[in-house]
Amino acid sequence: MALAKSGAVCGAAAVPLVLVLASHCSPPDTSVVVDNDYPANSPAPLVVYQAYWQTATFTTPIPPGSSSASSSAVPASATTAYAVLAPGWNPAGSTPPSSLVVLQSQMGFSVHLDDTLHIPVDDTTFAGNCAAGSFLTQPQADFITQIVFPGVFACLTYDAAACTVSPMTDGGCEGGGGTSDGGDP
């Protein structure tokens, strides 16, 4: 009796259809999760407003002590991660955050094929939280606000030395800040 061949590839060689069905061969599941490791019981909780790594964009706010939904990813070597904090903001409320803080990971994060990467967001793995005595340079902050999260910072300027946002005062920004737009990379 001859076995039917399938076009499925599990590993390096074509596998007979019977073996594919028996082994439940499935495509690799490579993903990334953002963990907000800031304490939940803080007087001004640090909500991760948005985060970005490699090709994974996280636009759903992540309260302190919780994690994002898993996002599909491709295997990657060490790559910088970015986050925007909304100190004291209530994600369940109807108003956008009144303050934002941009963060950049202090090291790159990598993920292997068929693995899940967890990115812990806190003051030990990320730089840029002025309240913790950690600062970014203005060029680093400009890159994050203008390239990584342009929708969040539309019509806003960010001062890296003070970790503050203010409305742009020049041209084309009627109505203030851009924190209602999640359209980023």
C-alpha cells in the first residue's frame, strides 16, 4: 500500500499525509506579549498606553500588573522596544491621558521561532521615566514621538528633560493633542 504524499512541510522534508495527520503538524506560533510590571497599588498608576517592538504594535492600554494580548511576531534578534506611559490615567474613563512619558528599552529583546517573548515594562528594563531618575536624550525622545508613535504625539511636543507633553504652538494643530489616535507603525 502506497502512502499519499502531502505538500505540507514539517521540518526540512515533505511528510506523508498520514504522518502529517497523525502528528498534528502545525505552523510555528511565534508571538510577543507586553507585561506592565509597574505596581498596581501606586497613587498614580503607570498605565502602558501603547507599546511597540519589531513589527508588533500594542494599542490597547495595559494597566499595571497585567499583560497585553499576545501578538503574532516573526523570529528576531535583539531589537529595541518602546512604550508610552500614561501616569495616573484611568483606561476605563472617557478622557484621554493628560500626561505621557516615553520609554526606550535599555537592551534589545529577541524571540526564537515557535516561542513567546515577554517584554517587562518597568524602570529596570526601560529608560525615560523622569520620576524614577531615568532620562532619555531629546533626540531619543524625538525619534520615539515622531517615528514610533506619531499618531499619539500628533500636535504635541515632548520635553525629554522633564517628561512632559504640551500642545504644539505652530501651524496645523487646531484642537490640541493627538492622544486619541492610535495609528502608529
